[in-house]
Amino acid sequence: MKKTAFLLTILLLFASVLSACGGNKTDGEKTANGGAGKPEKGGTLIFGRGADAVSLDPINVTDGESIRVTYNIFETLFEYDADLNIKPRLATSYETSEDGLTWTIHLRKGVKFHDGTDFNADAVVFNFERWMDPNNPYHDGDFTYYTFLYGGFKGDENHKIVHVKALDDYTVEIRLKEKIAPFLSYLAIPMFGISSPEAIKKYDDKYGEHPVGTGPFKFENWDRNDKIVLTKNENYYEEGKPYLDQLIFRVIPDNSARLSALKSGDIDIMDGLNPDDKNAVESDQNLDFVKRPSFNISYLAFNTEKAPFNDVKVRQAINMAINKQGIIDAFFNGLAEPAKNPLPPVLWGYNDGIPGYSYDPEKAKQLLAEAGYPDGFKTELWAMSNPRPYLPQPLKVAEAIQADLKKVGIEAEIKTFEWATYLDKVKNGEHPMALFGWTGVLADPDNFLYPNLSKTNTKKPANNIAFYKSDELTGLLEKARVTIDQKERIELYQKAQEIVFRDAPWVLLAHTAPPLAKAKYVKGFVAHPMNDSFTEVYLEK
């Protein structure tokens, strides 16, 4: 067996993706040994965030607040570094067959789960069987991302895995039904963190409250809507790491209150910084301003199953009624750019030839009249109450959209819910319009387009919260998933973006560079485009 040219192409591609994301790093973004002296061990770091996790079972979460925690408890077979290059983590190497269907993965030896049991090939097979087999006794939950990527579950017509089996204690073979162009990327996303089989058996349907992985930190306790406490994995296989004794994720819903907590020393690092507070942080000698590389999209999703949003002219009209640049100028403080595609501009396959919808209230009124709404209509505009990396001030943005819509005759009542409730309601299609967003978990256009816009993902609870069902778009996305030729994949994704522009299931708002702030004594922190590791973070105070 040997690595095919296809794999080399993918890896070379990942090396170039997001080169623009490197930028100049603050002192706090250097690696632990990057000129900051010998790392100091011990201490507790408190990370302030806007909302609580939903679950800590990685395969059953898609929201960023859950992933932020699970990423430090669990590890995947492969992972993305800060430049989004793929590298082994629990795997050490891999091979593929000539036909690209059989993948042989060699595993790291000497790794223990937090409960003391062995990580090995049998553990990997156990996890896959739990994920893919609805008849498995431990298949509890939605397993949303598994069906996104692998076409369904075991026994489904479109399920793309033939088998996952252990060849020996540290070698796993995965056989596919068809080629999957971004397959290696699939194995790197945090949803496929490897869990302890014994812990899954022990906690069963409560496993999301008792997570056990191989990562640098192990779960200690969880006070809902307050804090999650992780402690150092003393048996971590990277000698001397992590440096911290304890890592706490604390919920402080209000951005300003979170910054006050940082200034007072109640927390050590925070995300969801109000863009307007950027200058205040930069002028504070005790704090560092950190800008996360942009790899996201914020949008307003129409529920296309509900009138009048089942009419493309109404959707196009609202796209023209909203002053995106005005919203960005008012609420993002230079930390965002207007969006015209679902893909971020730094990702390969981005179609820059698409013009986007310009702000044109008069044209919006004309389209509404053509759709049968010359006097507009009444509706609801849903917004999350908690700040998100792609939408740091959701309620203020909602109010601005509300004002823009009123100018063209649309009266939109704003409704809001706390994060977990909001997720549940929009995924079950209760909204007419809802603010939402996406941060990429793999550096492939498939990750932005397929989960969020393919008709295959409209089954409730759905990730395609527009409930947009385009055979044309889904066909292109399905073809791109099995196409190895990179040039052809780019062409398919560019056509897909043209369809999204035409059908307007979303109002594409912005791509943000989410701002964070930290105390200067926090060293070794690197703001990753997707997931933050605290393995090399330490406190110098």
C-alpha cells in the first residue's frame, strides 16, 4: 500500500490554506518556548465565555462552546495545527490503497485514557461502531456530524463506510464504499474525539456529563451555566505537559461584565470581546488584545418552509433591504468584512466573481411588491441572547436589521432565547428568520456548504436551519465529495456558490476576526482559527 497522489495534493493544499491567517501575533500568541523563557508549571487558568456547553460527548455536539471544552479533554486521530495543516495526533501515520478506498492507520502506543484504560485499535473500532451503528447499545444521541460526513448510519443506502476493523493492537483499517476527497480532514475534527470504551459503558446515556478522553486535561466537574472544571492529566504522553494544574471555563453572558472580570483578575482570558472595547484593551498595560484568524460566516437564515420565506423574491428583497456594511461599521469595529459567499475568502474554492447583494431598499420594495407584499408583512426575527464569535453583539445586530426591514414595510418582532434553547428551537424549525453562524471545523469547502445547505441535512433537528432543499445544489456538493481532482472540485464549489447567491436561503452578513483579550501573564496561548488548545499555556505571575 502507498499514499496516493490525491493525499499528497490534499496535504499540500492544507499547507497553503489560510496563509493570510498567520498575521502578527501578540506576545501572548507565541508558543510556550517562543522567547518567553522557560514555561512555569502549575496554577489555574479561568477562561471567560458567553455561554455554557450543551454536552461534553464530542460526537453529539456541534456548537462552539461545547467543542471548546471537549477539544481539551479528547483527541482525534489527526488534527489541524495553527496554520490548518493536518498532522497526526493519536495516529502516527497512514497508508491508502491504490483505489483510495482502504485506509490503514497506525496508532500511537503507550497512551492511556483518563480512567487508566488503554488507547488502542479496539478502542478506535468501539468508537466507530458506536457512532455508525444505530443498533449499537451505546448509540445514544443524534450523532449529527457522523451522518453529515458519512451519508447516514450503518445499514443506510448512502452510508459510506464498509467496515472499521483492528488489524492488530495498534493498526486500524477503514474501508470506504466510495472515495471521499476530504476523508483525512474528517478524522481531524473534534466531533471524532476518541472516548474511553469503558467510560461509555459505565455512564451510557449520561456520558455527555462524564467525558473521558486521552487529552491533556481531564474532566472534574460541571456546574450548569456557571463553570466546567478540568484538571491536568498527570499521565499525558507529552512529557511535562500540560503546564497548568487546572483549566476552568466560566460562563459570563455579558461581554462588558466579562471584560470587567478580566480587569479585576477574576478570569485570565476571555472571548466575545465587544469590538468597541478593542482600544481600551490595547491601551491597558496589564492586558493583551488577541485577534483570532477569520474562519467563519454569520448569517440570517430564512425558514424556507414557512411563508413568505418560501418565495425567493422575498428572500432576495430582504438581502437588499439590510445594510450589511452599516451593521459592520456600527458593531464590529473593523474586525469583520461583508460576506457575499458562505465560504470565508481565505478558503480555497471561494468564488470572488459573485457580486453579492448590494444595499438597495427601493429594489427591495419592488421585489416585495412583485411577490405580492406591496405593503410588507409582519414576522419574527430570532436572535441568540449570547455573543458568538461570528456575531459578538447579536441583539444589537438584530435591532439594526429590524430597523432596516421597517424601512421596506416589514415589521419584525425580535425574539430571543438562551443558547441551548435557541439551538434546539431553530434546529427544529420553529423560527421564521434566525440569526446564526458557523465556524469551520475543517479546511475544506465541504464543511461550510454540506452541513448547512445540503437538503440531506434538513431532517429535524437540522443543521440546515433554512430547511433549504435544492436538488441542484445538493447534487453538486455530493459530486464534490467524491471528486479527487482539485481543479474540478473548485469548479463544483464555485457553481454551488452561484446557486446559493441566486436562491438566497440566507442573508450573508459578515466574516469576523473574533477578538479576545487576556492578562499579560498568560503565556503560550495561540488563537487557533477553529479550536483552542491549552496544552502549552502557562502563567507567568
